[in-house]
Amino acid sequence: MINEVKQDSFSESFIMAVEKAKQERTEQLVSHTMQVEGISSIQFYANSCQIKTSYRHYWSDPKGLSLVGIGCARAFEYEGDTGRFHFIKSQWETFVKKHSITMKAPARGPLLMGGFRFDSKASKQEEWQHFPSAALVLPQFLLTIDCEGCWLTINAVVGPDEENIYQRIIDLEEQRERLLQRKAHSLQSASALKAYDIKGEEWKEAVACAIDEMAQGPLQKIVLSRSILAQSSNGYDIPSVIQKLTEQQPNSYVFTIERQGDTFIGATPERLVKREENKFFADALAGTAGRGKTAYEDEQLGHALLNDKKNLREHAYVVQMLKDVFAEWCESTEVDPYPTLLKTKDVQHLYTPIKGEAKSSAHLFDAVEKLHPTPAMGGTPRRLAVERITELETHDRGWYSAPIGWVDGEGNGDFSVAIRSGLISGHDARLYAGCGIVSDSHPDSEYIETEMKFRPMLNALRGSR
């Protein structure tokens, strides 16, 4: 791989890569990273609307890392029932090795952004047609913002039969300049937003059915989700929705995955697994209560949640599963003995962080495969719960509650659980929310909980604060 850091060396790198591709009769990756100033992640994303592309990705975490990927230098996709995690892992490792990819720092340079379906075996409905079982993209342009600064990476794959070399260089440089324009994005809000419940009563019946089943058989917990349809007369301005989510949900991972004009977007408080050098990190997040209108009421609700047997049991299933997986992939594991509270704008959750010293053989995609879905998204026992989810839910989850995130050339990366999210297509936004159902759950109470979980996306779509 030819990896240059000076802005004026991009064209030279590109030409050298083409010459090498012709000599060796094989493709070459040109990856050019430069430090930039004066551009925000939201503005960069908004500027990309001037560029014709079918792929846009956005990612930000509560610690200050933001990634924006525009375009596609290479797509890594898989459509099938089994083997998707291994396939993506194998293809990415082969690509990294072939092009000798190295990173000067985590997330600065060539990396993949994207995600997976919740259940690759479930029937896909039309609204999810552009979202395969697995789909991760090496962006043509990647903006990385972290605590040390802001970097732009340009990725291009060239082949031995490359033609119109100079025109391609000119096109990439023109696109770069458009993306780095400093014009502030004007926030827009959706007008006349209307939300419609989709089979809410049927969902309550499914919850009641699951509760009855737990009293008779091996099912201990199941997570059942429902959806609503939010329609806007003027459509949705995605950069504005992203900005609202980042403002309103500072403790969440904000993500956007746009494919072929459809956009999966959300602000999730739950990390699935992160790898940073030789460390693994995960979050157990299960058990939910609302926020109080006053500080005293909020404290009382939090105290009640920390002592609620139903929610503690639901949370314990997740903690135990994470501990079991970390025991397989880590030399040692650290787990807090008691949950604390993680508070978002609309709800608060029981929260237990877990970290471990990764074994040398452990890969991020291996951990993602072993962890997904956790009992917080599927249930216990896992296989039975996922089977019953397919039978009881009235919609296709698609990528909702599935792993979404990024991975770089050194194996560093971060995947979250895609909850508090929705799929936007034109004037329609399908929003998703779910609850963990155990034997002492109540359908009406669980329904109210999903209503709280719809609020982050509804508020962002309305443009309200």
C-alpha cells in the first residue's frame, strides 16, 4: 500500500500505484491521510450531499470520536443464512495483508464502516432490501475527529487496466474540496410529523403469549420489539437529524448508514464490544425506568430500578453471558460486582461495564459473532429466544438491534447494538423499540416502556429539543 501524509503527494501516490498495478498485474490501494482543520463531522456529512454516492456512514461515541465515511472504495458484503461474520473477517484480513495496511493511530486511515442484520435466517421484507446480512464499506473519503485533531483519508483502489488516470485524480480532488467546504449547515426540521402505531395490540398479545410460555417451558427471557411509522410531509434532512441526536443523546453512540437512498439511523446507549489494542470492552445494559420531572423524582426512580427484582434478573442474564464470552476470548476479565445507572435524556438503565485482556488469537469479528445477540436483544436461552422472536414479532427487524460499527486495519474497532433507531426512506421513517420480557412482565407496562424508547428518534425527527 502507498500511504502518504502530505496533501500535495496524493496525485504522485495515485500515479505510482497505477504503475505498480500494471507491473504486477494486480490491484493496488492508494490511501492518503492528511490533517485538516475547521470542519465538523455534521458539516462534512452535509457537504457530501453535493457528491453523487450511494453510501454514507456516520459514527460518534460519547468519548469524542467521530467518523464520517463518504462513498465506497471497496464493499465487503454477504447475503446468506450462515457464515457472514467469518466471511467479512476473512475478506478484510486478506485485503489488509495484501495491501500491507498499517495505522498511525486507531481509526486514522483505511477502515470499514457498516453492520449486520439482526437475524440472517429471518425473511427480509421490502423496506430492508438494500441492507444485506452483512455489509461493510471502505469509504472513499473518511473524516476522523478525535481528542487530538481532525484527519481526512482518501482511499482508492486502482487496477492494472486503469484508464483516464488524471481525470480520476482531478475528480477525487474536486470531491475533497467540496467535502471540506466551511459553509455552516442550516438545521431543518420536519413539518407535520405524524406517527402511527403498527399492530400495537397484536404486540401486547405476543408479550402475553411469551409470558405464558415462560411459565411452562425453558424460555427464561425474550426481547420483543414493535415498530411505528413516522411520516413527514417534507421528508427528512439527515444531517439535521444527526445533529439533534448528538445534542440530545450525549451519552449515546450516534450512527447513520445510508445505502441506495435509504438511511438507518439512531442513537444507541449500548456498546456490544470494542477492541483497542489488546483490550476488549463491553456493556451490559438491561433494565429500564423513566426519568423524573424533578431531581428528587429522578433519584427515586433510579433507586427503585437498582432494587427492582424483575429488572435485576433481566440485567443478570446479560452480565453472565458477557462474562462467559469474555472468558473464552480474554486472558483475564474485570466485571463490576453491582450495576450502576446509565441515564439518557428519556430513560435510565441498569449498567455494568466489562473489560478484558484479549488473547492474541482473538479477533473483533469473532467477539461480535459470539456476543450477538446478547440477552438484552434476544433472550435466554438464545437460540430458542431468536426462533420465537421470528414467530411472535409482526415486522422484520432488519438491522435494528444488530451490530453496527467500524474496524480498522490493525483490528481496532467498536460495535454497538443498533437500538433507539429507525429506517428512513423518503417521507417515511419506521422506528423500532423493544423490551425484555420475563415471567413477571406485564404487557401494558412493557408497551409504555417502548413508548419512552421511541422518544429519542421522534424528537430528533421533529427537530424538537
